[in-house]
Amino acid sequence: MVVLVPIDGDGDGEGEGGRAKAVTDPAPAPAPAPMDIDGDRGALDVLAPAPMAMDLDRDRGRDRDGYGDGAALVASTSNGRGRGRGHLNDLPEDILAVILRRLLDTRAAARTSLLSRRWRHVWKWVSGLFLHHYQPHDSSIVRAALAAHAVHAVTNINKLYVVCLRSATPDATASWIRVAAPLISGELAFCNRASVPFHMLFDEVFSDPIEERGALELPCFTRATKIALRLGFLGLSLPPSGVFAALRELRLSFVRFHGELTLDDTVMPFLEGLEIYSARGLASLTLRLKHLISMNLSAVRGLLRLNAVVPRLKFLTVSCCFRSSTWLVAMAGVCIVAEELQVLKWLDWYCPRLIKFSQMPRLYVLSVSPFYPYGRHRQHTKFNPSCDRLLKTFSRIRCLEMLVFIEPKEQS
């Protein structure tokens, strides 16, 4: 681990002449004492000491490239004698903020305010916050960081990444997400139950029963451009009022709904990308989004009705949403109006009586369910008829993507 300590080169260790030196710390750094930043004593010392448990930007560990885990700070630090004097202090605040952001750990960035007066306010320029908490019922660390940034920040938050290793409760999650809603002008990403392996979470989509974890209401993010929520099967509902005026992309995974979901231009007038992956409890989905370009519905268990009027949609993927025979009995139907569609990946059950498409004159690529030509696989009675019916529906396409299972010859 590498930490920065102040070096008193000009007598007081403070101000523009102060220098920093990189030293090796064989043991984890202890939690700092409460800081007094512009009179807000103790506002930042509640930030958790451990590093981020989730590599959200895949930048961590890239020391050879000059950033990640403090490498940028080390590379820029002068020895204070002769050549290269004061490299870090010569940089403007916005460049220093970029370096601190590469740490992907807001608490580590905030601790640099202890170096000298020169560094006391640098953290205000960091526009991306990377936070985590461990206690399911307590997210005060996230709230405190957001409050401190709101009071002191020079820039808006254009990225907020929050990770909870365990299963955060709805109340703990809602308490910080309400604070974050008016502050974010870019991207929000939240990963709940981050310590649970991906395949175990995916198994819960089709497992009965699963633990009831409660539900939260998503507040209105008027300035956020992207929201990505991996909720670990917390329940989710949209606010009864408000407009996500800047939202361009919405990604929901491992989420539990309670019946119906409607997204239209009155709520998300400029939404261009929608993904719902590994969800339960969504029986009816209604979409009326004139700017939507890309949509992916995968492993949405229990979906019985899909009504989508998306005139500018170009890319559509539907996978593992309608395959269960139990749900097919109660299926209400699918209607998709997308005249501009170019790529259709329908990796699911299909029946033209229940699933209807508008005319798609621009359709270029069609992907269909796997095909079992030998007829002895247990899935052939489910996939083969659907594949055949879909091919007859779209008889004129330029590119067909189809997985064909061919049994190897038996050895004589």
C-alpha cells in the first residue's frame, strides 16, 4: 500500500511550498481523526476505510499505465530535492481531481486533504464518488459523503457508484438514494449484495420461494443521464410523479417488481436505452417511448403482457421471458410496434396468435431460438416449433442467426 505524508520542506509543511513524498506502509492505514474542513468537523471521517469491492470502471490495478491504486500520485510526487520539485503542487485543481478520481475510492481521495493547505480543497473538484458500505441497516457513510460533497463541492456529481457487499434493506437504500437524487447530473450505479456470486443471483430468478427483502420507491432523478441498479432482488417501484428529464439509459437487474410497470414519454421523455435483466414479479410491461433505440428483456420471469409502442426502436432482444408452459396458459399477449427495427433477437417462445409485431420493413438481422434437427433432445418440442413459426413470419431478411445443435456420430 502507498500513502502520502507531508514533508516540511519550507519550515511549516503547509501552503504552496509544501511537498509530498510517497512511502511504503506495511500495514493498513488507521482511520484518520475527524477532519475540520471549513468548520465541518467530522463530516468525512465516517467514510469507510476499506477499498471498493467492485471494479466498476476496470481501472483498478493498472499501475503500469500510471493510474489506479495511487500510482498516479506516486508517479507525480517529487523527492523535494533539486529536479522535479513540487510536481503535484504545480498541477491545477482540475488535473489533481482527475488523479484522485482514478483511485475509485472517495474516502482515499478525501484523506489527501490532510497533506497540506494546498490539498485541503482539492477533493471538492472530484466529480465522481465511489462509495461502499457493509452494514445492511446502516448507510450513513453514503449519506455523509453525499452531504459533505453537496456543501463543499465545486463540481456536480457526474458519477455516483455505491456498493453494498451484503443485502441492504430498503430503508437503508432509500435513505441515501433520496439524498443523491437532486445532486447527480450524470450516472448512478448501485450494486446490492455484491459479495454474492453472479450465478447464485441468477438461480434466484427461477427458484421458489426466495427471501422477501422488501421494496423501495425510486425517487425522481431530474438530471441523471444513466441509472443502473443491480438490486439483489429488492423490490422496486417508480415515483407517482416527476419527470426523469435527462435520463437516456435505464438498466435494472436482479430486481423484484410487484405486478405492472409503465414507462412513457411523460415520465422519461428522452429514454434511448432500456434493459431489464433477471427480474421477478413483472406481470405486465407497457412502453410508450418515442425516443427508445435499444431494448433488452432477458430472464424476466412471469411476464404475461408486453405492450410496446416504440417507433424509433432499432435493436430489440427478448430472451427467456415466455418459455415456461405454466405462464403460457395465462399469457395475455405481446404487441410490439417498431417500424424502424433493424435487429431482432427473439430467443424465446413464439406464437403468432399471442405475439404480434408491426410491419418492420427495415429489419436486417433476425436471431431465433436454438434448433434441434434430430428431434431427440428434450427441448426440441419447445424450441423447434417456435423457431419455425418465427422464420415464416419474417420470410425476407438479410442475415439469420440460428444455433443448430448437431449430434456427433457414435463411435463404432
